[in-house]
Amino acid sequence: MLALMMDRPLTLPSILEHAALYHGGREVVTRTVEGPIHRYGYADALARAKQMAKALKALGVQPGDRVATLAWSTHRHFELYFAVTGIGAILHTINPRLHDDQIVWVADHAEDSVLLFDITFSEQVARLAPQMKTVKTVVAMTDAAHAPPGVLAYEDLLAAQTPDFTWPDLDEKSASGLCYTSGTTGNPKGVLYGHRSTVLHALALALPDAFDLSARDVVMPCAQMYHANAWCTPYAAPLVGAKLVLPGRALDGPSIAELIAGEEVTFLLGVPTIWVGVADHLDQTGGQLTSVRTIAIGGSAPTAALIGRVEQRLGGKVRQIWGMTETSPLGVINTALPTHAGESAEATMQRKLKQGRGLWGVELRIVGEDGAELPRDGRSTGALQVRGPWVSSAYFKQDGAAAFTADGWFDTGDIATLDPEGYLRLTDRAKDVIKSGGEWISTLDLEDAACSHPAVAMAAAVGVPHPKWDERPLLLITLRPGQSVDPEEVKAHVGARVAKWWTPDEVRIVDALPLGPTGKVLKRELRDRWNTPAGASGA
């Protein structure tokens, strides 16, 4: 027997319609690429999104077409999140930090028909757009006064249309967004999001034990809108009526701190490198932020030292998360249980160093080398696999990818444990794990130990060849501004905090660590550069 309930599709335009109706004056604030701060309400955003939807249809965009953006987190990009998806087309957010060849490759692979870009990428687009085989139309996301010659201007296209537009009926299972992985090994892989999966993800993300969002919040995603839908916050914020602050291209410490203070931001999210910059700025200026309630940190694991600095300087509490482009991206989030009330400060920090607990919608399992599921005892280490309604089931145009198991799980490539309370603890990426004498060494634990030293800003541990043990850890560190330290002192500091045989054979101080398109340290590049036996001189 079927239920007697209305069957209304879960589609993305319904989110902005709701925000405009019930939170029409709640602001969307942008630090624009042209310079000034722009602000308007959700009702204004809906009207402009409808105008742009009509403009795209006038350009010939059809349902299923891919529409690409090369853009920062701005109000115009926010409008496209609904304008493109609302007409049944697919928004392909291209990561501008990819190599030029990869940008052209993903545009060709996606078969993009239209490319919209922020003017900071004008030279790049002028160089690359002619190489894109299927792109027919190029639009600068600005007004005519700022648009480069020879391309259409976003504001002109929008002004030519009226907001009297009715969204077409869409199948909730139809594709809405396309995001490619960062392509650190081989060509990037496309993850094709859907209306239903994204709406469900936004709903789950706003729950109290997830991001805990409401109309009383001011949300500022410092994960850019070109990466996994800015962790879905441009959909979750209007869903609950929260004020949304978009930082544009300026993710330096002073710019972020200024926006947080000026807009009274309560909820922040981003990768660890963002918060290192903000904390450094506040250290140097003696500043203190007072509005922040929660800082969600993901992308790579924060160290205990960083968590402590962020909570002290920004004033809110850190909630670590784990996820991937393939999980839309939220997979787990670190929130406390009632049983943790009254725990010691040390116990709290040890819990916060875990990536988090699974939330409804994402199932987790750990499997051994034989494929058998391992116990949730907090000790058994194996490959992390996930499944759920917002987890990818295949890569775009790559149905047979090895990452997807025969019984319907996605193999993340992470090595992890699950404990009896459901907390996930990553120990490494499968490709980054150091195997010494047949035993695994956790690079994350080494890096956390190194960053607990007061002079160390960032750390990266990589395995280098060893004639006896196959691999031994080499620890590369950068220092905080104005700090100096003897590498042997850091080595001893780490050695006192990890198993003796984990202690790095060598610590080296470097000026900077190479970062990938999403802010993660490029360990493959480090291994290539330092691929010499431990103790020998590197390149």
C-alpha cells in the first residue's frame, strides 16, 4: 500500500523560493572582485536568478547542457547556483587553481557550452577559451564597464530580462551540478550531483549535530564555491534563512578577519591553511573576534595546536569534518555526545582530533586487505568505504572506476579506524601512508605532534626510501613568523609524543609547503622532490 502523501520533487529552486518568501530581507553580502561590498536580500537574489535563467535560455541553454563557471564566491555565482540548475542545466564549477591544461581538459570532458568567468580570470579565459572544443558563449560576470572586450557582460544579459519566470518541472533525480576532483594523480574525475541528493545534503548539513544552522546565523564559507558547492552552504544558508557572507577572492587573514567582525559572522568553514592565516593576523594585531560560534574545519586534518589557536583567537568552537567531492562533501562531523559532558580538556582535544561521527545519510565501514569488514573498536585500521544518498555511485563518463565496489560502496582511499561511539579517525591516505618494516606509520599523528611545538606553523610527513626498513618518515616543517628552532629539537619534541619507532629520521625546515587546488599539501610533489634515502641531502 502506498502512502497518501503529496509527491513534490526535491529541487534546488525551491530553496531560494522559500528563502525569498520567508526571509526575503535576510542579506547575502559579497566582497566583489571589482572591489566594493555588495549586499542584497534573498528576494532580490531570487528575482535576479530568474532573470539569469531567462538569459541562459535566450542563449540557447537546454536541459542537460553543462554551463561552466570560473569564478570566486560572489553573489553572481550564488545566482547561477539556482539559475542554471533551475532550468534543468548542469552547473560545472571549474577550479581555477587547476593547471591550464587540466582546465581545458575538464571543460572538454564536460562538454561545456557556456563559460561564465570573474574578471580576475580574463587573461586566462582569453588564452584558454579558444582551446575549449564545445564552449560557444563566453560571459564576464560583471557589468559592461568592467568586462573585457569581445565577451558578453553578465549584467547586460540580466538587465535584458524580467523576473516573471516560472521554474520548469524537474525530475528530482536529474543532474544539477558537476564538480571535478583536484586531479593530483592523473586527470580530474567528474562527480555529478543531483537535485535530490543536494537538497537532502543541505537538510542534513543544517541539523543541530551537524552545522547547527538557523535563521539567527551569519554563515561565511571560506571554501570557495568552485569546490564541492562550497560544502553546500550556499544551499543550506537560504534553506534556513541564515545571512550569507561570500568573501570573493580575498581569503587572506586580514580580509577574512575584517569580514567576520564587520558582518558579525557566527559560523565559519574552510581548510586549515585559511585559519592559520587568520590566527597569524590576530596574533600580530592583538585582535579578538567576538561573534563566532562555530568553525568547521575540513579538507585536511587540523592539528591540536591549530584547534587551540583558532578557538582562542576566533572565539568559537572547532568542529572538524571529513568529506570528499564524492560525498557532496559532508561525510562526518565532530560533535560531542551527552556522555562527554564534564570530560577533561585533554579528553575534549583528543576527541576533536577525530574527524567526527557519521550523520544520517552516510554509512561508513572499514575493511581489511581481504575485503572483510573490521570491528568498530578504535584500533582496527583499514580502508574507509562509504555509501548514502549524497555519495557518488560512479564518475562522470567513467562508470567502471575501481573506487566503486561491486556491493555498492565508494572506496575513499583513506585509511582509518571507527570506534564504538561511531567516531571516525583517519590515519592516512592510502597513497600517503608510510610503511616501515611492514608496519604503518600515521603521517597525521606525526604532523599533529610537530605542530604542537610553538615554533612550528605547518608540517608534512612523507616516506622516503630506506635500505633496511623500506621507508622511513621525513618531516618537513614551516615556522611561524619570527620563530626559529633547531630541527633536532623538533625531532625530539615529536619523539616524545609518538611511538619511538615512528620518530622521523630527519626534520627539515622549508620556506613553504606546496598546496594543491583545494588547499591540501601536495605530498606526491614532496615525495618526488625528497625521494632520497633518509639522512641523505634532498634536491
